[in-house]
Amino acid sequence: MSPAAILQGRPLMTDLTDLTLAGLRDALKSKEASAVEATQAYLDRIDAAGALNAFITVTADKARAMAEASDKRIAAGEAGPLEGVPLAIKDLFCTQGVRTTAASKILEGFTPDYEATVTANLWRDGAVMLGKTNLDEFAMGSSNETSYFGPVVSPWRRAGSDAKLTPGGSSGGSSAATAARLCAGATGTDTGGSIRQPAALTGTVGVKPTYGRCSRWGTVAFASSLDQAGPVARTVRDAAAMLRSMAGPDAKDSTCVDRPVPDYEAAIGRSVKGLKIGVPKEYRIDGMPDEIETLWSAGVDWLRAAGCEIVDISLPLTKYALPVYYIVAPAEASSNLARYDGVRYGHRAGEYGDVTSMYEKTRAEGFGAEVRRRVMIGAYVLSAGYYDAYYLRAQKVRKLIADEFVKAFADVDLILTPSAPSAAFALGERSDDPVSMYLNDVFTVTGNLAGLPGGSVPAGLDADGLPLGLQLLARPFDEETLFTGLYALEDAAGFSARPDDWWR
Amino acid sequence: MAIDKDTVRKVAHLARIDTPEEALEPLAEEISGILQWIEQLMEIDVEGVDAMASTVETALPMREDVLQDGPTGGGQPDRIVANAPKTEDHFFVVPKVVE
């Protein structure tokens, strides 16, 4: 806080970065703090947090300019719903004039001349961009270890250990930055769990809305029928405020639905009394730590105590969801990533012969190992002779899984599950075995296949002091009930742990 | 289903990813491992089930067939080639494709 501010008799805040997004927004609106001060406070924290590698690009000058403009709008009484709130943007959203990498070498030198609809919506509502966060390359990963720019280090550590842990993935820069208070909130994208799993591993709130709620225009595509943007935030209220701005119809994306966006914050604090909560027995998997099982039971007890009716349900096809995903997502990725040919943007190999060798060398140099593997699996399952056996069969099983949810939601309002099968693991611990890495998304991927909205809230700590999350899934386009339920869990869990600033 | 080195070579070419000979065998092992795990899908009876390509069941919106404003509109060659690794005037430069 500046001396001038103190002279003006405003309450002295110890640190603006300790406020929640909603708290900061309200403080800015009532002029207890300025957007420039808040933005500088976050930029200072980002400066000191290089060890986390959460950002690929910091846009300090742009952030200060946006904050100044916000302060002017606040003074003029023209403040938007997120006016002056400093956010971090996953580096999968194209930002006009700011390099966009998808954490891949193949996009080297790419500076979009246009703005993604989701980020444009945030700027329309007054938010300030601090920078672009790190992620798994093309969002393909669950630990942020496939990034061309190196892994993100979680701000969390096991008690008594300085081993570097994963912040989850693929939105690992966004989850780490939010947990370490390097931003008031961050955007993420979720194709198989890439918002909810990193949120669970970092003690933050992550919400993937219904497929079609947020426009995908200007977001680097991974798997088009599964990709959906959403917020990573400190509280359920913060996530609701962000999603309200991010979501909405867009003529530039024909899969983005033409529906009005409700005031999600109004759903927070509504009574959950009488809501029916489904608890699927198939989400009890082998090898899941007892602590997660115990936390799940606690979640059931909290919701029951709040007046919910608990219903045991069965989703027998659950175990097939990940195999379906690992056909559908690579197939769509191999098609989407065909555009990286070294001709129109990004990296081109230095030495090549004919045009085919230019493509092949460019893509071999530009894509990392996980991306190459998935693109090849995609090409395989789409190739003549295998299309029916793999791709078509996977699409049919996807239909059966989606139908199972339709049936379940005829009887229940929300489904409660753990968010991830384990707490954060150490960097390098699981990178040798792709399938064991893929299993991270076992509880979240069904929501993508069926297009359902889902969210993770921090609900407790394991014996090592690491955060664990609980997930709720809701009916398509019923994000309001989702937010009501998530807030009830947040309120009952009373999660207040935060990592100490060991990196400073 | 396990896939062999020759299949990996073929798939790498389909995907236009230059893959050195010594990388083919390890890739065949990795991809076979993933495919074996995926094989469980063969247990499910999918007779008569519709293939699902999207969760959004809406008719595609139609618009007038006219040039759009903004970056998807026409008449802005400078912006179109701005990010290209190799250009000449307003053309993308690639190796000769027609003899």
C-alpha cells in the first residue's frame, strides 16, 4: 500500500495477494486498493517464484497497463465484473500480441494476431493478464513433465522433505500459480481431467463446465470433442465468478451453445437440503490410498449432515472410460496436430530435402516424446484396417458410458467421487510408464466423455500434509447445482492449509 | 494387439514424423503396451450402439456466405503470413512440389 493511500485513511492491508479473487474484486470496487497495487503485488511474487517454473511468459508491462486502465474505469464508475483482478492464462489460449506456445517447440516464434474468445471475455470484464502459465505440451500429460519449457514444481512439499512434487497436469502452471498466490486465479483447459486433477493436487478449486459452455475459438486444439476451458481458483466463489465471465455463446465456435450464462455466484450458499447425491461404487479402485477412501466417506457424511439424500449408484462401465479416452483423444489429436507442418507458423527444421521430409523433420524436432506417441497412436487407430476395431468401437463405448450417466442423473442431482487416485507424486516418479500416468485421470475422464460439468474442491490433507480433493459431477448445463454442491463441500471441509513460501 | 517395428515405421510416416530406425523397436514396445491395455474394450458388446462423436446435440448454425470481419476475414495477407518461418512477398515458401 502506498503512503498516499494510508494518508487517505484506507484500511491497511498486509498483503493484497492474500485476498481471494472475490475479496480483491470487492476491495477494488470500493477503492480500498487499486488494481495497479494489486497487480504489482502479484508481479513481485511471480518474480520471486522462478523456482516453480509456473510461467512460460510474464507480461509485466501489459499487466501494469491493463491495471492502470482498470483503475481509470473504476474511478469513472465503469468497472466490469472482474475489473482490475490479475489473472494468469494457461499458455494454450491464443493472446493477441503475446507469444503462445502450448509448451511446444513446434510453436516457437508464434505470436497470435487474434485473441481467444475465453480470454477476450475476461478482458471485456476488466481482468488483468499477468502472463502465460506452463502446461504439458499440447495439454498432453498429468504431471506437467512433458512441457518443452521444463516441469512445473508444486508449491507443496511433503512434510520433512524437499523432494520436488508435481502440481498435476496439464494445467500445472495454472494450479501451481494459484496455490502459490502468484495470481488471483487462472484459466485452465480440461480434456481428460486437466483442470480438476491439478486442482486436487495443489489444494485449489478447479471447475470444468459442460462441453459447449465455453468457446474453444482461439484455444490451441488437442481433442476437439473433449476440450473445455474452465477456472482454477482459490475458492468455489472465485471459480464461479471467473466462469461467469469465461462462458457464453460464440458465433465463431459452432459447438459453443447459445444459452444465457447464469449468475453462478448466486448459486453459492443455496441450501443443499433434499439434493440427491449419487455415490458410484465403481470409483473404489484397487490401490487407492485409504486416506482417499476415508476422505470420500467424510464427503458423504458432510453432505448428509447438510440435508442431502445419499444414493448408492452403479456406473459399471467406469473402467472402460480411460481406454476409450486413449483412442478418441489421440485420434482427434492426430487430426488437429496435422496443421503443424512448418509452413504457416512455428518451427521449421533447418535441413530437409523434399516437402515430405520437411514435414517429417519439422514434426520430429518440434514435438516432444509424449506428443509424438499420441499422434502416432491416433494415426494408427484411424488407419485403414483398424478404424472399426479401435476408433469406431471406442465411440460406441463412449455412447454407452454417456448413457449410463443419463440414467444415473434421472435419480440423482450430483455425483460425489474422489478427484484423483493419489496425492501429488514426485517429479520423475511415474514418467517411465505411460499407462500408470494415464490412470491419474480415472475419476475425471468420464466427465469429458459424457460432456458433464465437474469440479474439484480441496477437502483434506494426507499423512504427508499434501492436499486431496473431492469431485462433484452434475447434469449437463446445471453448473448452478454444481457450484451449490461444491460450496457445501468447501464449507464443511474448512480447508485452510497453504504451502509456505519455501521458494522465496 | 502387439504392433511390430514395420507397423510403427508405417504409422510414423502416416503421421509425418521422422523416426530413426533405432527408435522403432522401443516405440513398438511402448505403443503395444498401451494398445494391450486398450484391448479391454473388446469385452463390451457394442452391437447396435450408435457411435458418439460429440456430446452437443444441436444443429449447426448457419450464416450468410460472406466474408467475416476480423482475423477470419479477407484482404489481410500481411497478418496471414506474419508467423510463417519462410515467406516471399505474400507467399509461403516450401520446397518444390511439382516438377
